[in-house]
Amino acid sequence: MAQKDRTKTALDESRMLMIGAQILLGFQFQAPFQDAFAQLSKFEKSLEAAVVLLMIVVIGLIIAPSARHRIVYDGIASASFDRLLPI
């Protein structure tokens, strides 16, 4: 597989992961607005906040390779960028 194709495939997969993460984050953000949320203990509410924070960090990690590709490498496929890819 050519370097350009590997980079395109990895960035496409990253976009798919991002869509899934956005959907899950949306569900997490809805939790405090549910009726049963008021009945949770303080520990459970803080656990919910920690999960939301963790998901935001994960989304940032998913975004990082594509942002680096655009900013550092000017959108050009390179061997040094391929080392960052999980494929």
C-alpha cells in the first residue's frame, strides 16, 4: 500500500472513531438532565463527571493525529507521520 493511501486510510478511520466518540459523549452529557440523576449519591455524580472528563481527553487524543497532519505536515503524507499511526 502506498504511503499516501496508508495516511488517507488512517485519517478516515480516525474520523470514524471521532463520530462514535461524539455520539457517546452526547449520551454522557445528557445524564445530568435525566430525572434519576438527582437521586444519585455524591460519589456517583463525581464519577459521572470523571467519565465525562475522561471522554473529553480521549476525544482530544483522537483529534491529535489529524490536527498534527494538517498543521505540522501541511496535509502531505510523510514517513514520519506514518510512525504515529496505529496501522
